[in-house]
Amino acid sequence: MSSKFRGVVAGLAAAILFVASGSAFATNGYFTHGVGTTSKGMAGTGVGSNADMGAIMSASNPALGVFVSDQWEAGLSIFSPRRSYVVPTESQLPNGPGSLIPLPDGRFLPTHSITPGEIDSGSEWFPIPYVAKNWSLQNDSNITAAFYGRGGMNTDWDDANASATSYLCGGNPQAGEPPATGPGPYCAGKAGVDLAQAFLALNYSAMAGDNFAWGIGPVFAVQMFEANGVQTFQAIAKTFATTGDITQVTSLSNNGHDISYGWGFAGGIWWGITDAFSVGLAYQSKMSMTEFDDYSDLFAEAGGFDIPSSIKGGISFVASDALRINFDVEHTAYGEVDSIANPMLNMFGCPLLPLVPVGGGDNEACLGGNAGAGFGWEDMTTYKLGFEWASSENNVWRFGYSYGEQPIQAADVMFNILAPGVMEQHFTFGLTHRPNRGGEWNFSFMYAPENSVTGPSFFDPTQTIELKMSQIEFEVSYRFGSAQ
């Protein structure tokens, strides 16, 4: 890779991450419901469509570049997630919130009780840009480049009413002192995470006959992460278990933004079975990313946070000269990434927890270990239906709906206060307007109604925690005049 090309890629990555810093893309898990304005207007469908939906569609199916005219396009979405957590009741522990639970062998299990109430996350509006371009080559082949943000999550629990009580926060039970109450859901100050991911897809696509297309190419990624307010969990970090010195746990919280790089590949096919019916299939590999060294005490595998693979299939049916119907299915393999998929239950293998027999356990089950606790997410499959109706040569209207069961398990709600990706339904609307003077304006709107998940608090089973979220997004993009 030439130094000039690396400089261009780095500059684009820095621009998108700067604009999207603090962004929260969490819709289907922590991936957006679609990529590109036209596809988003149809709930993210279009993998099997041969309609010209712009160069950005190569991010959904690399084979679709063969149907795209040689135009630049650029877009910007304004995304607004509304996130809350609710603790409805006071802790019912025998000796009050945050008290110790005696164990049969004479040891005590520390608990962590969150102050009841409903807390809303701050930072509710985020800009997310993209840019893409297609170049036609000889023999019905194309090169397509697309730079976009697709994955991320954000929480900002800075409400003054957010607090928790625990001996992990302070207080000495041996001296008869009560557990301390501290700010934030983990009593370590303002809590939250900020994950932003940017992708650069470079695809080659070509026709093989009159009704079959294929495409393939590398996908480069850069991600930026920050965590705050979780220093409480230093008591169960692998670094502490290994060194016996809790002051050595320095890569857990409040270290600012860290950056990770990596790459994978994407491939896709399109098959026109008849003039009116076509299908598509696309796959993006798991992306191996460098570790977040500044958070090696938080994420499993010493800061590992790879990007999971996804596979999409779609059918497209031209019902009339004016109406096209798309149906897509997308599967995201969150279970491939330990930092995302490992359940909180893994903590019970860490020898630092009193529940583990003396001399037992495995340091790798502590935070930051290879089996360290993550968010407990399962794989997610999303079903999408989209409609495209051309009311005239100048205007095309789009509508869509998608559904996918959210990936968070009830037993893992405590950690997922940081990442409440609980959305399941998306309703979308879109419009393309082609002015007579040339060019093309695209608009899309998405509404995701409130959804929630409720489960027991991991360190205080007498409490429950409910995670709630709703979302809206508006995106506008412009395709410039055809290249000469």
C-alpha cells in the first residue's frame, strides 16, 4: 500500500471518526439498519435488487457495482437514540443496599446495589457521514469505493441522580463501617462508553453472462473506543489476579479514546432468474482488529474487540413498471467476538470472587482474560421488507419495515447499561427526487419504537434492571451528475 494511499485512508478515517465521535449507531445490535440513503428508506433492503441505488450499495452487496452509474455520492444522517435504565425498587438485602452476603465457609460475598429510579443517557444527537464512488471499466466490470460509518454504541450516564452503594465503592466492614454510596451506576463517577467504527470498502464487480454478477474486495476498518466510570471492577481484573497489586489495574476505565485498526473481505453475487425476479447473497468476514491496549483490563483477550461477520440474502420482485418489492434477511454473528458474547456468568470462574473455592478458578475468567466477561450478546437475525414506488420520472418513494430479536440476555443487563442495544423494529420512509437540471437528492427517515429488556442485577439479585431505547434518524444524500 503506497504512502499516498495510506495518507488518504487515514485522512478519511480521521474525518469520519471526528464527526461521528460520541455516536451511537445501535439499531440491529450495534450495527445500523442499513447503509446508504436509498436502502435505509426500505429498511436496509436491496441485496437482491439490480436497481441503481448508488455506489454505497457495494457496502451491502459488492456485486451490485455493475448496476451503478459513474457518480460520486455523499450523505449525512442525523441519528438520535433515546436510552434509559430503570431500577424500580430498593435493594432488599438483609443488611441493606450494598451489604455483604455470608457464605457457608465463613467468607462474604460483596454486593452492588444501584439506587432506584429512571436515568436517561445524555448525548442524543449524532451526525454520521458517508461518501462513495463507482468507476466503470471495460468488459462490464467496475471498481467501487465506499467510506462509511456502520457500527457503534454510546452511553453517557451523567445524571446527578445516578448512584450505587457497595463495599466496592468504599467502607470497611471489619471496622463496622457501612458500604459507601458513589456517583454513577457503578459508583465510579459518570459512566458510559463511546464506540465508533468507520469502514472503507474497495470492490471489484463484473457480469458473468447476461443475468449473473459477482463482486469481491477488501474492507478496511478503524474503530475508536472510550469507557468511563467502571473502575469499580478493578477488583475482578486479571491484572490484579496475576500481580496481587490492585494499583496495577490501569487499563480499565477513564483512559480517553483508544484506536484500533484491522481488515477483512466482502463478497457477493446477484442472479437475475427472470426479468422480474432476482436474488442476491453477500458475506462480510470477521474482521481481525488490533487490541484496545488502553482497555486491556476491560475487554476479553487483553483488549480484543474484533468486528463480527455478517451474511445477507435478498430477493427482489418487480411487480409493475412502478413498483419493486424487496425482502432481505441478515445474520450478524456477535457470538464470534468474545468481548461481545461472553456472559457475565464467566466472572464466577475468576479466583478473585469469593464464590470460587480457595485455590480454585482461572485467572483467564477475570476481566481482561481470554474468558473474561463481556456483554453476553447472542447472534442476531433481522428480517426486512421494502417497497420502492416510482410515482414519476422525477420521484421515487420508499417504505420499509424490519424486525430482529434483540441480542441481550436478561442475565447480562447490568453490564449492558453501558451498551443497551435492545432495538427490534424499524419503520422507514424514503424519497428520491431527480431535478430536471441533473443530479439526485435522496432522503430517508427511520423510527424505531421503544423496546426494553429486564433482568436481575448481577451483584444484587433482589433488584431488577430494565434497559430501554427508542430511535429516530433522518438522512440526506446527493448523487452528483454523471461522470464525463
